[in-house]
Amino acid sequence: MGAARGRGRRKAPRPAAGRAIDPAGILAKGEGASPPPGHRSGFVAIVGRPNVGKSTLLNRLLGQKLAIVTPKPGTTRRKLLGVCTRPGGQAVFFDTPGLERPDSRLGRFLLEEVKAAWAGADVVLFMTEGRDEGADLRALSLLEASRAPVFLLINKVDRLRRKEALLPLIGRYARAGGFEKVFPISALRGKGVEELLQALLARLPEGPRYFPEGVLTDASEGSLAAEFVREQVYRQLHREIPYAAAVRVVEMRRDPETDFLRIEAEIYVERKSQRGIVVGQGGARIKALGQAARREIERRLGEPVFLGLEVRVKPNWRQREAALRELGYAAE
Ligand SMILES: Nc1nc2c(ncn2[C@@H]2O[C@H](COP(=O)(O)OP(=O)(O)OP(=O)(O)O)[C@@H](O)[C@H]2O)c(=O)[nH]1
Ligand SMILES: [Mg+2]
């Protein structure tokens, strides 16, 4: 199969503020350094319909960019763990794919990812932009009734022209019932997020530090790099292309001579015509994608990288179990 290539490198970026570790590096439940008495900890699932701002909230809570964010719905495809450690407690968040009725095998996997995060949560954050409570409640009904307390987050309050608009909104959702607390927030601007975190930590059970201080996630550097490439596909390409695209890192190694980290990734699309669009005229699009993705990867890893991209065609991958597994969309 033909492949198109785009490459690029640039000067050293700022160092990353936190580090990602390999799953093998995680301490098993309860093995962390002994926490102070009264220490609280637990798992928190962030769920809600596509595009409401779940990934933006995760990044805001962590104080740095871990999850990819785009203006298009359907960006997140795997649950992503992010650890928030404070002196008195540790909240382990799961960002999840947008909650909606599946229309493909990929969609079924996305719903399973949400269910897995939901089932293991001590507290659930159900996020809405407050536009359509009927659609929110239908989405919520895709999940079983929660045993964990559910906090309702009304996000994007920075977009409300009048503050008074918030009250009836809160009233409508409160009547829908089942929410232990309601938090109006702006994940983008940070408004209300610290208050939310404090309320969350107070609501978590007493427990150990599951992750050592400084650990941010269990996602591998390779999977984060693949996500940053996919983010650019969502940002720079339109119509069906982002939804037909998947990214896989096939190689990550340090060049012994230059000490440069070399990342080779493949972008998969479903049709040859889509491949042409991703490559662009004279390779212009793939070059721009690669440059923007490389900058994000460098910021995350805290060092310059060499990013090689290839575009390949995998017909109908969203409907094929084996293809989904190959692309990392299968339960662990
Ligand atoms: N104005 C405003 N925009 C926001 C806020 N939070 C998120 N957004 C924007 O909403 C869009 C979607 O944000 P994401 O964080 O990707 O949303 P998501 O819920 O993770 O979306 P999926 O992964 O598709 O389910 C992006 O353009 C964000 O910048 C907010 O508080 N205010
Ligand atoms: Mg998301």
C-alpha cells in the first residue's frame, strides 16, 4: 500500500511541567507512600455528551494539557486517566468519550469506555453545556443508575450573556433529579473549578495515595503522541475526515548518534480519496499537521522530537473488529 510522508523538526521546547509514566510504573492500589491521617482519595469519571468540555476540564484540573481538545464533537475516543494530588487528598480522574447512542463498532467501543470509567467511579461528574436537558437525560440513560454520587457540572458559563439565565437552568436540571450537587463552571477560563475540586476531595472516601506525587497519568508517551497527531487531524481537516481517521505510533526510539527522540506514526483513513486530502497539495497538509503535532508532543515530553508521518488506507476500519483492535480501540 502506498504511503505519503511528512517530516519536521525544530528547536528545543520548554520542559513539560509533569511527566507521563508507563503503566508498569504505577503503584498497585494502596502501595503509595503512607498518606497523612484523614487523607481522601478515589476515582472520578467525567462524563457527558460530545463537545461539552470534558477534556478541557481534565486539562484545567491538572494545570496542563494532557487530553486533546478540539471544537469538533467526538474528539475523545479512549478513557484517559489524570491524577490530581493535593496535600489532603488525591482524585484520579477519567476523561471519557462523548456519551451518545453508538452507530458503529467504534461507537460501541466508545460507550464501553464510558461505562468502564463510570462503573469504577467513587464520584461521577456529569457535564452539560445546559442547552438541551432532554438530550442530556437520554444520554445519561445509556448508563445504568449510578451507585456513586453524581455531581452536575454546567459548563461554559462564560458564554452566558446574563448571570440570571443560570438559575432557571439549574432549576430545570435539579428537577430532573439524581444530582447530589450542581456546579456552574467554565472549564476554559477556570471559573468554579477549584471549588469543584475541593468539594470533590471532601466527598471522596478516606484512602491511600494511589499514585506517587508527580505522576500525572498511566498513558504511555506513544499513545499521547498519537493523540496529538489526531488532534491536528481534527483541527486542520473537516467534514468526514477526522471521523474516518485513526493514528498509531509504530516506533519510538532514541537515535544513538544525535540523541534525538524519533517518533514514527501512521495516520489511517478509510478511502484513497481521504488519503489525498490528508496529504494535501504537494504534501502541504501533512507537513502542517506534522509541525503542529510535533510542537504539542515536544511540549508534553519536554524535549525536541523528530516526527515522521505516513498516511495509509484501511477500508471501513470503524466497522471491523480486527481493525479496531489493531488501532487500539479494544478493551484492555
Ligand atoms: N466558551 C467555552 N468553551 C469551552 C469551555 N470548555 C470547553 N470549551 C470548548 O468546547 C469545545 C469542546 O471541548 P472538549 O474539551 O474537547 O469537549 P469534550 O466534552 O471533551 O468533547 P468530546 O471529546 O468530543 O466528547 C472546545 O472548542 C473547547 O475549547 C468553556 O468553559 N467555555
Ligand atoms: Mg474530549
